[in-house]
Amino acid sequence: MDEKIDNKQKVLIAIYTEYQEDLPNMKDNINFKKLMMDKEIFNTALIKLENEKLITGVKKIMDGVLWTEKIMMTSNGIEYVENKLGIEKTLSSSEKVKEVLGKSAKFGWNEAKDILTSTLAKIVRGE
């Protein structure tokens, strides 16, 4: 496992985490404000991730705004995150989110804690 993750990887990990929910809400939970990122960095990360076939569904709307409502992980994206973080494929969704939470702290990505904790709570409650 590498010692650092870049902004593109942070966006992908956030999408992966939201994807673990039964009904992912990409529109509300995957955006530059939630991830505490610069809007241009976030948008560029989304475009790169789609170009690399790690996600699908990025839509450009007016004035350079990217629509995230229909974003989904590809099998390549899932494999990338699980390999990057050392997550076992057979774990349940809640176990995967717990793993991401622990690994994110090791990377020093403290901003992820609130997002991941919220997602884990929703999965446990069955929301």
C-alpha cells in the first residue's frame, strides 16, 4: 500500500464508498464541497477517472459543472480501489467501508472520516 493518495484517488475512494450503499446517492454525497476540494480539481479528477474507465456516468452541464447523479463504479474502478487499499473482495459492504475508514486515516486523509462514518451508519441501519 502506497503512503499517499492524490486527489483523483480521493474522489474514486469516495465514489467507491458511496457505491457500497444499497441506494447510492452520488448527486448529494459526491461533490467538491463534501470532499473539501477545489471545484476544478474535483472536476478534473472526475474526467480523468472516466477517461481511465474507472467510473461511468459523468455528465457535463452548463458552465463547466459536472453532474454526478449517474456516476457508478466500473469493475476496473472497484478492483483498483480494493487493490490500492488492500480490501478483500468477499467482505460485506459495511466491512468494506470500515476498511476504507481505517486505511484513509493511515493515508492522512482526515476529511474522509465524516463521509465514511455517515455512509457506514446508513449501511448498518439499512437505509
